[in-house]
Amino acid sequence: MTAAFLRFMREDALNADALYVLGDLFEFSIGDDEVSALNGEVAAAFLACSQQGTPVYFIHGNRDFMVGRRFARAAGMTLLPEHTLIDLYGEPTLIMHGDTLCIDDAGYQRYRRITRWGWLQWLFMRLPLSFRLNIADGIRSKSAAAKEGKVMQVMDVNQAEVERQMQRYNVRTLIHGHTHRPNIHHLQINEQAARRIVLGDWYSQGSVLVVDTGGVELQNRPLTLA
């Protein structure tokens, strides 16, 4: 996965007008003070992209919400709010990670609210790095176990919430990740044609959304070591 990502950064991202990463870049993050070869490689790839003229933007996901300003500076990326309105070649577009749309999963939403408490994150960052690694591993294990007992519909987006957010930001295009179900969904917002574009994961293939003046296309990238 890392090799495919680095290849994408070298061969594709450098030619883009901008690069947006909508969260879950890492399987988990325990703070910017975690020094690893992976973090260094990823930061260097983003920095090279940014320095060669392609701005890089990042929205936190549910797995990497502890990515902070230090990593962003090292990567030359700009951190964006969880719901961000951008102009995509003249089309007002709402981008987000997407977990805030899954309001039917009450347990997850409760967990999300708690882990975003500023004082809790402050306390977490003052624990030894080894403690934080153990906590992160425990959370991942519990999350995997919890998913096994939930029906897929509960973990997917709530259609009414999708429409509410699109109406709130007055957009007809929404792009998000999180659910790992790449697709372009067509819907009606205020009796106008609209679309919700879902990004894929990078477990069995790379998944990117390419947007240009000609339209949008969900594309796969092979997981190769080249």
C-alpha cells in the first residue's frame, strides 16, 4: 500500500492542480511525536508535491484525527475543517471524511464526540508513547469486534443527513470517504440533480477520484512494489 501511494505521489499527484486527502491516510495516529519510517516517507512525499506546485489539503478521518500541525508543516499540507466547501472548476463542492453522515451508528457517534474533546486529547498526548500505542491497538480491536455485530446499513450514511448537509451548504456535489464503498450516487436536492461521490480504500487497490473540467472519474491504482 505504501509503495502504491508513493508511486501515485510521484506519477499522478505532481500533475494535479491540487490534492485533497479526505482522512484515514493512516490506520491510526497517536500524535505527531510518533517518529517512524512510514510517517517520514509519507510526509516527504507530500512535501515534494507541495514544493513542486501542487497544494496538498487534508481533512482528518476517524483513524487519524490526531494528525496535527507539526506533521502538517513537515508534509507541506494545509489542514481543513471537517466540513469544507471548495470550488471544483466552477462547481461548489462539499468535501468531508464522511463519518459525520453515519448518524444511525449511535455508538460510533458517541465515541467520536468523546475522542474530539480537547481536554481529553491534551491528556492523551501527555501519556508515554508506548501507552498511547497500546491504547490505539485496544481501540482498533474493539472497533473491529463492534463492526462484526452491526448491520451494514447502520454503518453507512444516513440519506436524510446527506441531504441536510448538502442543503446547508447549498451544493449539488458532495465528496467523502469513510464507508469504503466507492461509487457515484445520483439524487435530488431541492428538485435539482445532485451527486454524492464516495472514495474507496487502499486495501486491495489504490482508489482515487480524478476531477477536471471534463467531469469526475473514480479510478483504481494497482498495489505494486514498482
